[in-house]
Amino acid sequence: METSADQVHLPSSLAGTIQVLGCPQCRLQSLQLDSSSQFFMNFQEVSLVQFSTAALNAAGKPLTIHYRLSDSIVTRVELTVPQP
């Protein structure tokens, strides 16, 4: 699912769910994280805490969520942000 960082609410732990709006007209969707969910920022794997911090400062930046259609478990979340 492609969206932007400001359309996603990330949980504080891998036991939580990501809430996301895929588009302004879309309904809110909840996707479950699990211990194998991975987070990537600028193609480098980071922790959920690092990812969440970066996403808070990345309004409007593209964010991609990969998840299994069979059970809505998130496998990978990607964010590209400008380097300082």
C-alpha cells in the first residue's frame, strides 16, 4: 500500500497495529505488526522507534507498507527521507 507518512499512525510496539489511510477518500485500515515486521528508512533497516521518529518529521513523504493479503500482517514498511 502506498501512502504518505502523515497518513499513518504507528504503534509503540511490534504487538500493535498500523492505522493507515491509503487515500483521502479511503476508509481507515488497520494492519497488524508482528515480530518479523521490518522497517526501512532510506533502504537501511531500522527499529520501529527510529522509524516512528523519522515518520513524525516526514509529513508528505512517500511511505510504502507491504503486508500479506491473507491475514493483513505487515511484513515491511519503507520510508525515504532526505539526508541532512
